[in-house]
Amino acid sequence: MFESLSDRLSGIFDGLTRRGALKEADVDAALREIRVALLEADVALPVVKDFIDGVKQKAMGQEVLRSVTPGQMVVKIVHDALVEMLSSDDPADDAGLAIHGNPPVAILMVGLQGSGKTTTSAKLAKRLAEREKKKVLLASLDVYRPAAQQQLQVLGEQTGQTVMTPILGEQPQAIAGRAMETGRREGYDVVILDTAGRLALDQEMMTEVVNVRMATAPAEVLLVADAMTGQDAVTIASEFNDRVGLTGIVLTRVDGDARGGAALSMRGVTGKPIKLMGIGEGMDALDTFDASRVAGSILGMGDVVGLVEKASQVVEQEEAEKIAKKMLKGQFTLEDMAGQFKQLRKMGSLDGILGMLPGAQKAKAAFDQHNVDDKMIARQEAIILSMTPHERRNPKAINGSRRKRIAAGSGTSVPEVNRLLKQHRQMADMMKKAGKKGGLKSLMGGMPPGMMPPGMPR
């Protein structure tokens, strides 16, 4: 998300930070470019106007223009303004979901058809069960869309979460009441109510949702909105907030939207916090929305905290420590390398991972230059899997005829096999040298323990 906006803003700020001194005209010109960049990213006009006015007021001060690094000061002001735009005025809104009341706590999921409500409901149930240790009950109130209730049951089975068994002919308000009663009787902490969507906003849909809300008194009413709908998302959010009363927003398909204006617009127009965002198709791909980290990503500062969190969720600690120790002793095999590829794939797409690094655009450019992408990593993994166990543990045994066989078995070429073996050898040699010089710290320039990759020995 925000890829095109980040590209535009990076170019604007590069021009500012290269100058030793700034005049009001320079800042004014940069703000005009920022305004255009935000509008092109699908940010609503009123939100853009308020944002630019706020930044201009702070950036035009003499303490900025006469500072030692005026360009950097302007970048900081824009960053702080983005955080303010994405954050809630009430600190309690940014404290996460309200799930700690008297059980069962109801969460009402609302939105248009196709926004990803049902999948998001299942993802949220899994997240609450695993991270918050909550006992969660899912209930589908969608009696209109064919197989909607069955879809939630299938997703419940995939995520290991309980779903209310549907009763033929039962209406949404009655389903919600039965779900809450079941939650009370069977000791559930949270009941997630997945409401029906429509292809467009209509009176019947809103009345139904309002009635369910009145009957269940939910602690959270979350609008599930597709980030790729652009300006339409703002209209949808405003209508739901006015009629139903939202407590927060969940953005889906965030990984598929390079512009990201919907996120900035919905928060600005409704005043309601974006609490969660769907970042992929996997059932674990639901992240907390953190204004500071998102602002950093927009400005090319990366999201190292998010990257470390993502790694800690997918990396198996014992396995990582075992591989790290082997690497430092120069015992890093091709089997270990395949394990690293597997962990990398669990973290998501390479583009997504690179996007979380500071200077992401430069990193992506470097990877593009060398044709490093998800397909290349998949090909390298296929090469290793086409080797025998003996070859994976003893790369030196892989002679010319073996390389031809491996290339044929993996659907690649001999030069690709050679390249992989060379990369493995370089990694093994580099880590062996690091081990002799005092471990990973010496290799990484004395990086403090708190910033070292998860699972690596200190």
C-alpha cells in the first residue's frame, strides 16, 4: 500500500533535503507537489486541504527555514502531520479492540458485499484466539447470499474456530440473539457477528444492521472496507458511520492497493480509527494499524518494528538458533538454505518485506536490477529440492553431470544451479569468518542486540 504515493513523496523530499537552505517559495512549491500526489493517490479533497494547511502553517516558520537542516525539518513536519491524520483524537481509540468487557463481548462486522467481511471475521477470530487467548464464537447473519453461512463454516474449520450452526429460515436478528445466548451459556469471551452485505448501500440493509446493533449492544462496530475502492470507500464509510455508528475501520486488500488514499480519507472523513488491515490472503494476514509505522512507510522510512513482529510470528525460534549457530561454525548446508527460503515465504511477498525496510525504494531497485523476486526464490527452492539429501549436505559433491540432472529436475538451467551454489558458498564463507571474529555482531558492525534479527545468538 502507498507505493505510488511513497515514490512521489520520496522524489519531492529528495529535492528539499539536498538544499542547504530553503526559501518560502521552495516549501510552497513542494507542498503543491505533495497536494497533487495526495489527490492522485485517491485522498479526498477536504482531507488534502486540511492536511496541506496544517503542514504549511508549521513549515513556513522561521525556526524551520533558518534551521541547520530545513529539508529534514519539513520531512518531520509532514511525518507528524500524517501520524496526526491517521491517529484518533481519543487515545483510547488507538488502544486496540474493546474486547475486555463482560463476556461475551459482541463485535459487529459491517460493509458492502465483496469487501471481505466473512474472511476478515474468520481472520479476526483466529487472531483473538491465538494472540489474546480468547474463546471466540463466529455467527453468520447473511441469509441472502448463496452459501454465505457455509463459507464462514469452512473458514472456521480452517482456522480452528467455532461457528454457529445455521437454522433454515432463521432471520438475522434472531441469529444474533441466539449467538449471544450461546456465548453466555457456553462461556465464550467474544462473539463475532458477520452481517450481510449488499452490492450498494440501501435502506433495508441499514435498518437490518441497526436492529442487530440495538439487540446485541456490540462493543465494536467495524466497517470492513476494500482499500482498492478508492473514493467510493469514503462515501461508504460516511454513510455507515451516520446510520449505524462505527467504532473503527478494517481495511482489506491493502497489499493490492499502491495508492492508499482510502486509508487517509476514511480516517479523516469519519473521525473513526483504522484498527486493522488485511495484508494478504493467508488467514494470518491481519495486522494492527499503527499510524506512526504507516506514516514511516509512506515517507520511505520503513517499518522495522512491523518486520521484526512479522518475523517473530513465523520464525521457529529453536530452528533459527540452530541454523545461526551452524552458520557461524561454517556448517551451513543447502538444506539450511532451503529452510531459510521457507521462512521467508511465510513472511509474505518479497515486495512486502522490502517495503518495510528503510529506503525501501532503493532496496527494491537494487533487487529489480539483479532480477531478485518471488519467482526467482521459488526457482532456487526448486533447485535445492531437486537435489538428493547427500547433495544438500555436501555441495562439493555436485559435479557437472549432477548439475545437469538437478537443472532438468527443477525446470531450470545449469547456470542457475551454478549461481545458487555460488551464493550458498559465499554465505557459508561470510558467516564462518564472522564466527571466527566474534560472532554475528562483528559481521553487522556492532549492531545493538535489540536490533539484531530474531533468533540470532547475541
